[in-house]
Amino acid sequence: GTRALYACGGFPEVFAAELGANAALLADVRAKVGVGMPTWAECGGLLWLSRSLDGHQLCGVIPADATLGDRVTVGYRTATARQDSPIAVAGAVLRGHEHHYSTIAPAGAALELTGRAGTRLEGWASPRLLATFLHMHLGGDPAPAECFVACAAETAGAPR
């Protein structure tokens, strides 16, 4: 009965083998996201939706592979959405932070992130999916959460 998926952060690198071993869950998520289940994945959720993490096969929703590194990416970001997603339309400005040791390749181009170290493209999006390293600050701007809930509600009203 799940109508939407929010896959938040964490540290899936520690559990990559166990996550990859849950073939039934990975197949179910891949199938549901593939047919348009609204999905919002931040950081660890992005990694879990990728094809692989440190060689362990994962959901395969995002056509990219992730690896754990030894350098931290951390800081506040202002992001401009470059594509429509379930949390924002193209052109919307979002705010959040990054804190991760992993990298993903290719990086995607759904968001233009700006911080102290400059500007770069990152993340994956479609009208029903956003997967990014960015953790949104919803206390300062609840609009992304409201958009996601509205997208899920539209799905809930649709016939199965």
C-alpha cells in the first residue's frame, strides 16, 4: 500500500552488504519507483537508490555507482532546481547541507549547488523523483515537504 518513498540520510556504507542482500526489497523499490511512485532520497537514500555502493548491487533506480572515500564533503548549500521534481519545480531555490564521505558517478545534474567552495551540478530528478546528497532545511522552508505530500496524495487518489 505504499504510495511514496522518503529515503533519508544515514550511513549505508556500513551496511552495504546487508542492503544489497535484500533482493526482494531492492526489486520492489526498483519496480515501484520505475512506474512513478513519488520518491525523495537524501544522501544515504541517494546511495541506496544507486546501482551499486562499494561493489554491492543496490536498487538500480539511479544510473550511477557510489563509493566510500576518505574525504568529507560538508557545508551549507543554496540549490537551484534544474528540473521539476516532487519537491520543487525547475528554477526553485532550496537550502540545505551536505555531509558525506561518498561520491557517486556520474553525479547527475538535477540541482545547481552553491556553497563556499563554488558551484557544481549534482543529483537526479524527474517529476516523480529527487535523489541528491543535499539534506533540505525544512524548518526554514516547509514548501518542499508540502509539495512532496501533495504529490503523494495525488498518487494515493489514482487507481492502482
